[in-house]
Amino acid sequence: MTAKKIRTRLAPSPTGDPHVGTAYQALFGYVWAKKNNGSFILRIEDTDKERSTPESERAIVDSLKWLGLEWDEGPEIGGTYGPYRQSERLEIYHEYINRLVAEGHAYPCFCSRERLAEVRNERQKAGASSGYDRKCRDIPPEEATKRVEAGEEFTVRMKVPLEGTCVFEDLLRGEIEKDWASIDDQVIMKADGFPTYHLAVVVDDHLMKISHIIRGEEWINSVPKHVLLYEFFGWEPPVFCHLPLLRNKDKSKLSKRKNPVSIDWYRKTGILPEALLNYLGMMGWHLSDDREKFSLHEMIDNFRLEDISLGGPVFDLDKLLWLNGRYIREDFSTDDLLDRLVEWGLNREHFEKILDICKGRMSCLSDWGDMTNHFFNNNISLSKDELLIKNRDETEICEILQMILWELEKLDRFTKESIYLLFKEFSEKLDIKLKYLTQPLYIAISGKAVSTPLFDTMEILGSDISRMRIRSAMEELGNLSGKKLKKLEKKYNSLFADI
């Protein structure tokens, strides 16, 4: 019997900055494929029409290339099982959705969003699960067909068993059981005709002959829905391998509110791709001799999926910086390091952006150094006194900075124009003149009361670095207690719900 070829995939959604957790999953999928002379596939899951953007897809592609995790099939290079963007595979999904409906495994659902929200509220008040009440499940097929043909809006849901247990295997955890009664009749096609994640991922993984699904453990609860679809179609499921979640120091899930999570942040900060891959590898695996510094090739040579540790790996930025320093000192000649510095931040394109906002303030060329050091130095010197606004104490400034952070996190496009509009609205809502509102931000972003234009500077630095510097300023001011943070959230929601 011929052994099944190892084929792994990374399937990110292009709905924001590429997450370091995506790189973590990509690394293990890539290493397992290369270890077995298999193929690593990149598939873009862009069925969320409202949030998916070409810019986000470009950022994903660029980040993976920067890390050196090149794919064997996918966007830009094609392959036997394309197309590799889900938005280009709609006819394929409709074929399988229609098959499920025809065979009685799925049904059209005509419930409006308003009714579904009402049902959720009523069930929650009654202490029941907030899932769908299956009102449309037993509509006779002939009646459902007539309503569809008449143009009535509908989604398609899969029929989940009403009783019994789903049992499936995870490579790292062994046998897992989940009661069907706890699982909703999942929507597999939205009203806009696009498939949901659950349908598309099963169809794509099967048609692309994926042998191993290596992803984060947050997807474990979705596996029963996928297993059921494999059963409906008569397909053999791939091997499931769910990696332990990356965590903050407090053991909560790694999140942008407590840690930098965008791959672009690490790139702009000056972390070497070799060091980041090495550190991500350490999050779930180690060499038999417990060496902490190892190359991607060494990982490939020694890696086994079953050796992945299930302990909750804590992402420690200080440890990453220590490892990065070792790479700089031990692996680079002066010439090689100079090349990396030029590639990182001393390149013409980057200089031109900064020079454009500096030249109007320069009297001589040597002004450049002090005027621009905050673009190249991640350790900004902060003064608590300079962060304060007249007649407002540390807690009040922390509250203002926290609310600004919450809104900055929502910006789809981090441009000087969008940042200015955000601050203008804040100025009006909080009744603080813009020049006073921006005062602590100048200090947080540049370490100086007078510096390069604030909004231009934030755009060049990017969302992640800007937000990390604001967090550092809040720490300098003493931060907010959990109790004060909850109280602030209520104030924020009332003030800024309409922004």
C-alpha cells in the first residue's frame, strides 16, 4: 500500500494584520511537510466579504516570505488543486451544498436576523443554550424549494444529530468526545451565497488532498461539525493536530491588548526572521539536547509531530529579544549585519517617508539624528510629568489613552487622515482642545513634547508600534486597575458608540 503524501496547509483570513499565531501555525505545518518531502499549501480564506481586503492578503504573503516559509502551492504560484482563494471557488461550494440539501443532510433556513436575535434572547432568559431553535429544519422540501424559487432570502444549515456523541481523534490529545446536543445546526451557506468557514474548509481540505490539519486548539470545538460533513460526503478525514495556544504572561490567550501580535510589529522592531521562527518553534517543541537556539533546517531534521508539548506556551517578549541578540552577535559578520540593517530601516524608501515630514524643520543635516531617533529606537524615554495635561491626574490621562487605544484598534486603514479624524472626534466628545489631547501622545510616541508631526509619525511607525508605545505610557502613569477599567468601558461605550 502506497503511503499517503504529506500535505499541510495554512489557511489565513485576510481580515487584518497577519498575526504571530498565524506564523506559529505556519511554521509547524511547513516543517512537517518538509520533514516528509511533502507539500505546504497556502490558501486564502476570503469568504468574509465585508472584512477581507487585498491589502491584508498582501501583508500575509509578504510576512510569510519574510519569514522564509515559502509555499509549494497557492496564490501567485498556482498549483494542481487551485484556485487557492475561496472567493474564486464559489461554484465548487454550491455543488456540495446542493448535494447536502438533496440528500437531506442540510436545509434552507428562512429565519430573519431579527427573529434569530429574539430567539437567542428568549433562550438565554430561560437558561437554555442560545443556539438556533431549528424552526426551519422540518419544512417539507417541496415547500422550501418553492420559497427559494420565489426569491425569499435564506441561508443553508446542516442537520446536526439531536442526540448521541461525536468521537474524534486528535494526534496530540487522543480521543475527544462531544455531545451532539451541545452543537447548533451550523449555517454552511450565508444569505449572500458565500459559504461559511465550516463548509468551505472541509471541501477545500478534501479536494486539495490535505493529509494533516495543523492549527490552534481554539478550533477543537469546531471539529465535530467538520467530522459530520466528512461523514455526509463519505470522505476520510485528515489527521487533526491542534497546537497549544500562545499565551500572555498571565496565561490568557495571546492578544493585542497585552502583547504585540502583528508579524509586522516584529519586523519593524528589528527582530530577525530566523530568531522569530526559532522562538515560535520553542513554543511547542524542543531539540532532544534542549538547546534553545536552533535553525529551521535543524528543526526540520529533528521534528516529530508527536513530540509537540501541550503545556500552555507563554510568549515572553524579553526572551525573544534575548534570543534575537544571540543571533545578531553569533551569526552575522559586520557586512552581513549591515545588509540586514539597510534592509530593515536604513533603506531609501523608509528614509524618504521620514525625510518628507522632517525637512521643513531642519536647519542643518545633523538635525536629522535627534529629530528622527524615535523611528529607529524602540526604547522611548518617558517622563510622567510630561504625559500629564493641565488639571488632569494620572488616572484621567490613563483613561483617555485607553479609550484612544480601543478606537485605534478598530481602524481598518492606519493613515494620518483616519488617525486625525479619530482624534478630532475624541476632542469633541471629551471637550478637550486637540492641542491638549495630543500633548501626551507626542510624548508617548516620540518621547518629546515637540517632534515630527504626530499623525504622520504614527502612520510611518504603524498601528502596532504606535499602540505599544501608548501602552508603555500608561504603564509609566500607573495603568488602570481592573475595577477602573470596567467602569471606563461603560463610559466609553456610552460616549463613543456612534463613532
